[in-house]
Amino acid sequence: MFKEFLEKCLRYENLHILEETGDREKIKRISKRHGKVTEASVLLFDSGTKRTTINEIYLNSQGYFIIRDQKRLKLEKFK
């Protein structure tokens, strides 16, 4: 049943977005390193390690992204 649910979720490599909460348009604070931090966050499931994490959504001139393992992952890549 959970595997059927994962097939419907947005996916990039072994990461699945289970849920997105908050408002992407509202800015919570500004990070000097990564840009604007929005009030939105995503619940990610890593199928390799079978763990979930909550990641903040950032915004800069190139679009929306999250930070995962010290790398920027654009939300456009999740399909």
C-alpha cells in the first residue's frame, strides 16, 4: 500500500516528496548563504535509507529549492 502511494508522489532519484506544507510566497527570514527562506517545508522520504526528513524551501533568482546533503536540489527536478 505504501509503495502504491510512493508511485503517486513527486520523485527525484531516491527522494520522494510525501507532503508540502506552508506558503511558498511568504518569506520567513533571509539566509546569507542560500537566500530567502520561505514558510513552506517538504516532508522527504529517502528510499535508500528508509528515513524521512523535513526540509525548508528556499527561494532565489533561479527558483525554489531545498538543501539536501549540503547540495541545492531544485524543486523543478522532482517529477
